[in-house]
Amino acid sequence: MITSLAGGRVLAEKHGSTPPRVVALHGWGRDGTDFATILSGLDAVSIHLPGFGPAPAPETAWGTDDYADLVAEAIAAFAPVIIVGHSFGGRVAVRLAARRPELVAGLVLTGVPLVKLQAPAAPPLSYRLARWANRRGLLSDARMDYLRNQRGSADYRAAQGVLRSILVRVVNESYDDDLAALAEGTVPLQFVWGEHDTAAPTDAGRVAAERAGSPFRVVPGTAHLLAGDLELAVREELLGMLAAHGQEGPA
């Protein structure tokens, strides 16, 4: 069932009764329906982040701070809540928890790219020359877009319009200050990772957890998407966090 929050500015999948005690934030290219199993039987909402599912895209190129501000507005009436964040949604959750910890009772993160263990390789000379020529009107925008698509990730190639600009902005953000703030704060954290996650490599996830002062759980045989044993492990950690806050699980 779809419900609205923040005066209709935010759309979400509703689970159980109100007020929700859990809020879930999905990954890039996904939507709020990803958490049906994880949130089954709980009082929760799974937000459709703007630009995904039925939620219209922002008019400008947002960063995760803009998304976090909107989520803060959406949950303010019933916070604090436990937030489950997957991938892109986890980036937003970390921003929110670091900057508005009074809204967050706990954080369960999975497959969230927060740390780069090595700098990305520089583009080849031919690509840098193409960018130089495009900026000076010597190479068409259409040709430059073609070259960008050749180099870009699957997410980049699939993104259209403002979502492509959002993706470029987000993947170049740093979360070092946010992880440090979480390490110094009081928000309970739990990292749950797929053993074979390549979108958010497990080694980088472990470093992020260390910087945030969080336990780090690896789920054997799983990858990046919320499915199978990874999905069940995220739910298990969520139920444990609810119990630690004196809240009951499924009826």
C-alpha cells in the first residue's frame, strides 16, 4: 500500500500500523518495494526516493544531503526511527544519521559505497582530448555523450536526464566526515554485507564500518542485491535492533 509523507512530497510503501518504527531507503535504480520481506509484519515505511518507482525526479541535480533533508522532513513527525539503508539509500541514511542523529534510533546498512580504497584510474589521453575538444565546440555533444556512455557504468548508461547528473554528483561525494561523526555519536550501527558484493566491495565496507565504530557482518555466498540469505540477515539484524530498543517484532 502506498502512503504519502511530508504533506504529499514523499511516497512510501506502508507496512503494518502507524506510526512506523522503521524506515527503509532503497538502492540506485530500485524502489521502495525492495523491502517487502525485510519489513514483513513490522510497523514500517519504505520510501520511494525521488526519481525512482512512482516518485518524480528532482528538478535539479541533488546530492545525498538534499535527499537526507527530504527524508528528515518525511520522518520528523514520528522520529526517532530505525533506518535500513541499501546502497544509494544507505548513503542518504548515513548523511541523515550524522547530521540529524536525534531522528535516528538505529542504522542497519548493507552494500553502501562509503569508502574508496584506491583512487579511480585517470581517463585515457584520447578521452581527455575529446573532453577538451567538446568544451571548445570542436566535438559535438552527441559524440561526447557516446564516449561517456562507452566509459560509464551500467547505472550511468541507464540514467536519463537529471538522474544522470545526480548519479555523477553522488558517486563523487565523500563520507569521511559523516563516518567520523557516527563514530563519535550514540546512534547504534550495524553493517551487513554480501561476501561477493562488487558494487560496494566488502573490503571497503569493512573499512567504513571500522571508521564508524560499527560491527561488520559478512553473509557468505551473497552479493549486492537484497535477496536470499542477505535479505534474511538484514532482517535479523533489524529485529535485534528493535528488540534492543524494547520494541516488539512481528505479531
